[in-house]
Amino acid sequence: MKISFVIPSWHYWIDPLKHQPYWEVYYATHLKEAGFDVDLYDMRETGAESLAVAVGDIPKKDFYFYWIFKTGDAAEVYSIAQLLKKKYPDSIHAAGGTHVDMCPEECEDFFDAIVVEPGENAFGQIIKDKCKNILQKRYSPSYKTTQFKNTLVPDRSLLPYEKVVNNKIFSQYGDIPGTLTYFSRGCVYRCAYCVYNVPNELQVRTPQAIKEEIKYFKDNYGVKGILIKDEIAIHPNKKISTQTLNAIKESGVVWRGQTISIASREQLKLAKESGCLELSVGIETVDNDVMKLIDKSWQSQKKIEEFIKNCKEFDIKVKICLILGLPGEKKDIAQKTIEFLDNIKPDFISVSGFCPLPGSTIYRNPEKYGISYIDKGWDKHSHLLYRFSDEEEVGLPFEYKEETPWGKSLSRKEIKEAIIQVQTWGREQGMLY
Ligand code: SF4
């Protein structure tokens, strides 16, 4: 049995090769360890004039698997599966990932089988079931019984060397060979716009597993810097964050990652000692009323200010991630945002347009959030990806009603102008990269 995990083009990124396709490597490693003949087919650099031409080059396999982490990839992956099925009618196609968790019924129409929730055992089971002629449409293992703490180190030899390590990830900090990984998956919060809180708990790797993976990177790739892709790199539980940060500290690398603004002074001090150079913090909005509406009232302007102050004390650079176009915003949102940023003076900012991602609380309750229309063209749903630079696509696949529960809404044009205003200000301050 021959198997390929297919990595889509990641069409929304200027440089799709900067980051590693972690989840495809991770699940392919599980199949490899179980004795299957698996490889990765990477569509991020085909350079083909059309998707059909690119798919035409994919060699014949018995199984094609996909991990649709971002809804922005869904439409392309559906097309790849359909084109391959036409080309190789006996091939079996199965997909998992956050988008599949959120839209299982729709995904069942495009694949022979889907995996809802984790894929550690499910992809192997699909192969075995197909061989016994008992393939099911839906495989639903549970995160409750599939933990991440002692999981396998993803086998990066499935990728060419230059797709594992590069000096772009830490380009702000000199010539550091860097890579990325996850030390936890999931998130304990329930922000109304988010779908990346699956599982709705933080499954954290053990300190031993963290040290083992960093050693693997250092020994095999000469890695000196790690981008920790966890939703929350500094665990809200102090005991757990101490274990994780001490494991990184003992491993002797520098790192950057994203976290939340409630990390304490003590946690940030240890983060610095563990090699932290930079933290991205998804505050998303500077408006306390909007925070309440999007179920993020566990943070506040005051907490954000405190967080930045502590980071500055320990010389950790801060990147503030913002979303504009959120429910509850008024016409002065751009000005309010700029004033707040000017006051707290982060090192970097990143501005995205809001996207009501399928499966999120806002998507499921558009009325409550004053939304009149959501575009179901999934290639426009690249939440937290569109940066409104000259070279990237424009998101905002939705519209508000004119009158909303919080008063007069912003039009799509006004939201775009607000984004550009904040982007332009950030660029003038040297805060964009
Ligand atoms: S936005 Fe971040 S903190 Fe909020 S639920 Fe999603 S992953 Fe968790």
C-alpha cells in the first residue's frame, strides 16, 4: 500500500515555504512508525500554471490523506481530491483537521472517509479497514483518549533539509538556524471568533519529550532557534509553564511563540531565562466592550498594559496581533487602536481582517453578532492570514447589517480603511515585519 499526505499550496502566504507543514509530517510519522510506506507530496512550490496541471504531476498512490488545518485551504484540497480521484479512480481519499472537525457533513461529500478530532490512529485504521472492505465514512476518535504529552517526535526526514530549517524564522534576530514545532495542542478558552481551541484543553508535551525534540533538532539540523506554534506557549497554570520553560532552558536554544496577555511577571521572567526572544500576543482588540462581545473578557486593556510592561522589563520583544472588523467596533476603532498602541509601544504589530470561520460561535450565531451575510467561498476564509499588503489577498468574507445590537455597523469598505490606517501607522513606526 502506498500513501501520500498531500500538502496544499498555502496560497495565502507570500512565502509558503517559511514554515513547516507540521501536522502532515506528524501524522505521516505515525503511519511510518506503524510500518506503512508513506511520503509527503508538497504542492507549495509546484509553480504550475493551474491546479489541474499541478495535480497531473502527482504520482499514483493507493491512499491520499489531507490535514485541513485552515479553512482557507479547504476549497483547494476538495479540488485536489476530486482531480486525483478522476485520475486514479481506485485511490482512497481521507481528510482530517480543524476544518473537517468544524464542517464534517460537507467534508463527507468530498472524501471517501473523514477523521473528526485526532488522527494518530485513525489514518492507519482507514488503511486497514479499506483492505478488509469495511471502510467507514467517518472516524471519530477522541482527544480525551488521545493525548499529546508523550507523542512521537515528527520525523522531519520526510521533508528535504531546507524545508525543515531556515534563517527566515528568526530574521529579526540575526542569522539563527530556526525551525518550528508544537509543545502543546489545543486551548482552554472559547473566544467567539476562534476554531483553534480543539481540543478545548491544553495537551502539553512532557518536559522529557520537549528536551528530546530539541535535542533531535540540534543534533540533526543544527537548530538554534525554535518557533513554538502552540496557541498558548506559556501555560496559564504556573506549575505546568515552569516545567515547560525549564525544559527549554536546559536545552539551550532561543525561541519565540504566541501566548496570552495574562502571563504573569514571574512567568515572563522565566520565559526570558529560557531563551525567549519574542512573544506574539493575540489581544485582537483594544476595546474592552469588543473583548466582552467576543468572549475575551478574561483580558483587559489594563492586563495588556501590564503584560507589555513586564516584557519590556525582561527585554522580550512583543508582537501585538489585532483583528479589525470584529463585532462591536464603532467608527473610531482605528483611532482608538492607534492611540492604545502609541501608548503601550509594542515592538511589532500584525493586523488582520475579521473572518467568521465556519464552526466558530460567531459563524453559528450570525444574528446575535449583527451579521447579514457570510461568503461560503472557503478560499477567502483565511482568518489571521490576510495582512492587506500589496501582494496578499483581501479577506473580510462577510457583511454586517446596517443596524446591529451595538448600534450602527461598519461597512466592508470602512473596515478595510480602518485596517489600512492601522497598517500604515504601524509601518511608519517600523512595527511591521
Ligand atoms: S483565540 Fe487563542 S485564546 Fe482564544 S480560543 Fe482561540 S486559541 Fe484560545
